[in-house]
Amino acid sequence: MLAYATGRRLSHDRPDLDRAERAAFRRIARKTWRFFDDFVGPTDHWLVPDNVQENRREFVAHRTSPTNIGLQLLSTLAADDLG
């Protein structure tokens, strides 16, 4: 049953968003991209940091993970798609 369900063709129906929903979505997308724009740079070899903690002496954790790198790639692609 699982193989059948996952092997079916996907429908590409998109929900109709009103103007306010589109604006909210774009604001969230911009805030998400702003994190990468602010914290990805030559200091960490252009890799996204693991986390940022506002109330610690070491503000940025200078390490990353495969999950963070994947999110960085997906965010870059989404930012390009959204312009």
C-alpha cells in the first residue's frame, strides 16, 4: 500500500492565496533569507552556522551540519525562485 501511495503521480494543485496571504508569505521568506544573508560568509567558509544565540558570549556557533547545509541550499534556491 505504501509503494502504491508513493508511486502515484502528484497533483500540482496550488491553493489560491489572497493578497494578504501572499504578502505574509513573502515577509516570512525575506526574514528567512535575511538569516543566511547575515550569517553566511567567508568567516565560516560560506557555510551556514549551526546556530546563533543572542544571550551567549559566543554569539555564533562556528560549526555546521548536513541538515543546515541542505537548508542553506534549499533557501538559496527558494530565494532565487522568489526573486
